[in-house]
Amino acid sequence: MLGIVVGLALLMFLAYRGMSIIWIAPLCAGIVALSGGLDLLQAYTADYMTGFVGFVQAWFPVFMLGAIFGKVMDDSGAARSVAHWITARIGTRRSILAVVLGCAVLTYGGVSLFVVVFAMYPLAVALFREANLSRKLIPGAIALGSFTFTMTAIPGSPQIQNLIPMKYYGTTPTAAPIMGIAAASIMLVAGMLWMMRSERKRTAAGEVYIELKDHMQAVDIAALPHPLISCLPLVTVILLLNLFDLSIIVALAAGILLAIALTWSRLKHKVKTLNDGAAGSVLAIINTSAAVGFGAVVRAVPGFQTLSDMVLGIPGNPLISQAVAVNVLAGATGSASGGMGIALEALGAEYMQLAISTGIPPEAFHRVASIASGGLDTLPHNGAVLTLLAVTAMTHKDSYQDIFMVGCVIPILAVSVAIALASIGLV
């Protein structure tokens, strides 16, 4: 039991220090294995690699197609076209809301969070420059639109955080719509209230827009494809996944083909776009699989039963214990999908049995797991947070408070509300 705690703490510390989870996960798993009395080589070649390879086998097509879809939408200008259309309609007087909604549409349409950051930043800069708002607000606005409600809460989202629970609970992407919509509303409304408060504070303190030319990316609006054409691949993915009940693989493949067909002349290097998208997916799934492999070793040691009993024994609704487990592990790994993968791989079967024995619908467990994964994952060492700050040329000191509030504190509040709704039968 102590070895599990030490291994998990070391994993969190090393990830926070910026070390790759690809090598620190097996290292920390080795500590867990040795303290648990397992043969080190056997723990790595069997337990760790079984968890690692199992996740790759189940999810690599989704990661790869999702990354290619995002890259095609990015290189063709379609993602920026959609974002610009939204921001232009809302206007500079509501710059923060415009950025949030632009990010939300792209992520709900299946575009990778990392692609959204690159697509939205130049548009956010243009809006904030015209409104004379501090650039320090941009990371919080992008995080609210892409790391929160569209990633985990809104039913039907094609993001991986909404899809992983399906494997364990036999559910669909639209699981628990009432819980999801309620949680999403809380994240959006409370997040906007926080960002507006932050805007007022910075403006009152005399903070205004300051140009940073080295990090500016000019956007030729006239060269972008028509927004209606650009929206079609996004809508196609959502409709095929939810309305026609097709698999996410089919939905993303159709979205890619349609995006290429509609923007054929704008994709200057088509093969390179496909290559770059596919290559980008490898690191993403390897990182997550490394975390899942760590969880597989944890599950193999005798102390896991004690840990499992502690988590499952949290008093009250079993949804609470699942939310705690997913949140803590997402925070430890700095990854929503990685933390959820560890938790559900280790405890998913037990929670499914609890769903049957308690009468709580599996859909409720699906939605709580998804929402909970988007809480503590947004700690300072999270890869998406680091990318967002790097792209926007901000530091943790400049902008992390906003990211922490909209991406961590408010989602935890939202999952609490979702659990409360499930307890009174509103799923």
C-alpha cells in the first residue's frame, strides 16, 4: 500500500518537473512492483505492457483519426474560418465570450484541443487588441472554451474523455444528458463570470493590451474557406456519431474525407498534412498508454485491494468515490484521459457491479467519470496547459489563476452537481 502511494507521488512530482511520462511511468511502476513483492521483469513485460498495449489496441484508431482530422481542419484554414465567423458575429465588446464559443464549437466538432489553441490564438489576439484587453486573459478564455464543458460534459462530444467510459459501462456518447447539460451550463456560466471578474480587475489595475510581435501570427481572413463549408466536416462528425449511432472511427473518417474534398485546393501539401497528423497522434496515445500501464501494475500488487476497498468504501453514493478516484489520478498524471484510464481499468468492473446492485444507471457513472477527469488534470504540469501558455507567450504567474479556476475548481463544482442530480434520479 505504501509502495502505491510512493509510486503515485513520485509520478506526480516528476511529471510536474516536466519529465516525460513515457519513461517515468514504468520507473514508478517498478517501485510499486518491488514494494508489492512482484518480480520486476515480469511486472514490466506482462502487467505493465498488457495495460499499455491494451489501451493502444482499443483507442489508437480514434487518436490517429482525431489528430488527422484536426490537422486537416487546421492546415486548410477551416478551423480558423469557423472560429473567425463566430468571433466576428459576437464582436470585440464581448471578446472573451467570442473566444470561448469559438473554442467550444471546434472542440465539440472533434478538433483536437491542441489544434484549437493554435487556431484560436491569432483570432483572440485580434479581438483583444481591438478591445484593448490584457493578453493575460487569453489563456483563461481558451481553456474555458476547450478544456472544460465540450471536452467532458456536453452529451455527444467526440473528445476521447467522453468516449473512454463507453468501454467500461456499455454506454453511448450521449450518456446522462441531464447531468451533462447541467454540468456544462455550470462550467460555462461560472467560468464566464470568473473571466469577466478577472477582466474587470485587470482593467481597473491599468492592464491593457500590449503587442508582442514575436508571437503574432497574421491571419489572412480573405484567404480562409467559407465558414459554411468549413462547418460541414464538424457537423458531419457529430451527426454520424450521435444521430446515426455510428462508431467514432467511422464518424472521424467521414469528417476527414469530407474536409479534404471541400478544401482540396487549399491543402498545399496533402500528404504532409496526413503524415503530420498521424505522427502527432503517436505521442498523445503513448503518453496516455504509459499512464494506463502504470495503473495495470498498481492493480497487480496485493496492496491494490486495500486501496480499492478504501476508495470503494467512501461513504455515500458510489459516484462520489469514482469522482475522487478519477480526479486524483488525473491530477497525478497531468492527463484527463490518462487518469481516467488508470481509474476505470482498475475499478471499472467494480463500479459496473455497483451500478447493477445499487440501481444507479451506468450512464450516470459514465458522465461522472468523464466530468471528473477534467478537474485536477488541469494542474500546472498538464501538457495542454504548458502548450497553451507557450503559444500565448504567457507564464503561470501571468495567467494560471484563470486557468485553474475555469479548468479545475469550477469543473469539480460541476461534477458535484451532476452527482446530486443522479442521486434524485435526474440522469
